[in-house]
Amino acid sequence: MLREVSKDYITSAKPNASFSINTGSDSNYYQLKLPYQITYEFCSGTEEDDYMNAITFSEDESFYARDSFQGHDKAFHDHPLHFHDYYEIMIVLSGTVTQRIEDIDYKYPAGTCCLINRGIRHAENFDTESSILFVGLSTSMIGELFTVAEHSSFHSEKDFMKSNLYSFIISDLDNPDRKAYLDMIPAFAKATGFEQLKNLSTEMLNTMMFPHFGSSYKMRSLLSELLYFISSTDNYHCTEVEMGMGNDQLLFSRVEHLMTERNGRVTRSELEKVLNYSGDYLNRIVNKFTGMCLYDYGMTFCLRKAAMDLVNTKESISSIAQNLQFSNRTHFYSLFEKQYHMTPKEYRAKHISP
């Protein structure tokens, strides 16, 4: 059954509903009474006549809320942040949103995700016409899913236990007051990854909207698929953010991940598209932390890869240069000598044991 309620739908929920809330002077505390819940939010835009819809599904009951964008925006700026006794995964399906975490604003464009732990105070706001999926997982649900992986007969299923996401949650379960979260940006290499994530999100919503015999088992399978998908380094670059890391530092970390993936061969326009910041601003961020421009910073990754290949492969120097997109051999030699104070041939000879 889907109930329409006021914009304060959580506070007006029935006593046996999936949520309860305790209101404090500086933050609201939410408790999840069921194993999990799914919330889909959509904002039509940021003008005065735009609106925000939110639908929350649980195995017990579902709620629908509607508010004007102006009302939602005012609540974001005026109301206290909230935290909760469950883990929350935010998936930005379209548009761009601001995640305010402990009074610092972080930008999340379409395709990005984050995992909020139980100690973080936060709130979300829409920057554009956007849609978001929130997946709330209780500690009991996490325990159930992780236990299945730990005792699985499939050896490959246990690989999930090597992921940063698994380690983060296990550490957090032992330290419930820790203030940290996981930031996830899509990998370049997984060009179709976002479509897979959207399809998975749609399947979860459809299962919750039209449940039938076996749907509770299917949801556990889909939740496991979600955790596996966003934890895979093939799909996402993951940064563990401790409180105190500002937005500039997180943005620089995102750039660093993408540079590492592509050995520095990332264009300014590609970074703009993935990170939703102008190239000039990204250039200033990189300069702030390294003293270099974007191009020179990218070249350090490229030359580092060249040095590794000189030592670890038997490829010719020309082939290594070509693989790293150097069309001019002289240019490659010049940059390499500037970085390592020797030619590629001398570097190989020095670092390979006879």
C-alpha cells in the first residue's frame, strides 16, 4: 500500500512504520525498523514552480511525499542535518546534487555514488533537474548479506571481502562513532557501467512496487548485486573520506584516481564531463595541491607508467612510447630525461639486474 503524506512524511509515519525519528537541536536521528528501505527522489528543476517527489518503499509499507523545490531548498538550508542507525547508499541517476556532510558541501553528478555510515550528519539538495536512489541497509541486513558471502561455496564470491567497501563497513561496525564515508566515481574503463547501475536500480524499484512470492529473496539478491557492483574497482574508484577532508581535497582525489586509471592520458573535457566542474577550476585544484597544471600532472602518471614498463617488460622503448600515445620519440625522450635525469635506455639498464 502506498500512502501519500506530508513533506515531513517520516515524522508522521505510523509507530509500526519502517522509520522512527528523534529530533534534536542540531540534528535529527533516524532509525530503520526493518532490514532495508529504498527511496526514489525526483526533482523537476530549481525554479519557483518546480517540485520534488519522494517515494519510500519497505517490506512493510510505502510512502509518497511531494514538495515544492523552494520548500525543499529552504529545508536544506534551514533545518538541521540528520544521521541514522543504518548505512545509506546514494546513487545519482540523473542531474547533479549537493551532499552536505558535516557542514561541508560536496558535488555529486550523475553516475556517482556515496556510502554514508552511521556517524555522519548529512543532507542532500538538488542543483538541477535530478533523480536519486537511496538504499538504506540496517546492520542486521548487512550482517545477513555479508554472512552469505563469507560462507559461500563459490570461491569468487569471497572476493567481495577484499573490497574497500567491505573493509569500510566491517571497520565501521566495530567503530560506530567513526565519522567517515565512501565516495565513488565511475571508472572510464567501464563505459556501460552506468547503464547497468540504472537497470539494477530500476529492477529494485519494480520489485518493491510490485512484490510477489519470492520478492523478498529477490531483493536480497539485488542488494548483493548492488554492493558487488559499486565495490568493484572495474566499475568505481573509491575514496574513503575522513571528516576534515574538504571539497577541494576530495575533488583532487577524484582527479588522481582517474589519472591513475588512464596513465595520465585524460583530456580536460573528459574530466569536466565526469566530475562536472570546469577545466579551469580543476586546473586550479591540481595546482593547489601539486604546483602543476593539469597537463604536467597527467604527464607524471604517463612517465611513471613508462618507467614501470621499462623495468617490468621487454617491450622496445619505441613501443612503450607509442602505447602511451607519444607520437614524437624525441618529445618522449626529452620529458623522460627531465623527470628521471637519464634516458629511457639508461633507466632500463640501471634498474634491471644482470
